[in-house]
Amino acid sequence: EEYNQEHIEGSTLIPVQSLSDNLTALKSLKTRKILVYCHSGNRSAAASRILSDNGFTPINIKGGIIQWKADGLTLTH
């Protein structure tokens, strides 16, 4: 629901509860940094740990979309 309201343009929604089941689909991104975010930053911290534990390089947006908007950055609907 949060993603449908607003999100970073070009992003892909993978809920943290299903992230472990989707790691194979992300395999091509292992050599790239992955921007990870949620609404407030709590779920994205958990997702970042999962990614890191599986050889990915996550960059967690601390404060999530709330902070993103506070910093004046744009979102799409």
C-alpha cells in the first residue's frame, strides 16, 4: 500500500518478508550497489542485513521515505 502511494521512481517493490525467496532473481545485481528503503527505515534495515548476508551490497536509506521527502527529494505515485 505504501509503495502505491509514493515511491522512488524506477524502484522495484520486494517486501522484506519475501526478500529471501527472491534472492535468486536479484543475482545479476550482486556486482552492483542496491538502494534499499521503506517508509521509515526499519524494514529496510532488516532487508539490508538479508542482502548483505547473501553477498549483496545494500545501501540503506536511513529514515526511509520520510527522510527522503524531508531532504526535498522527489517521489512518484
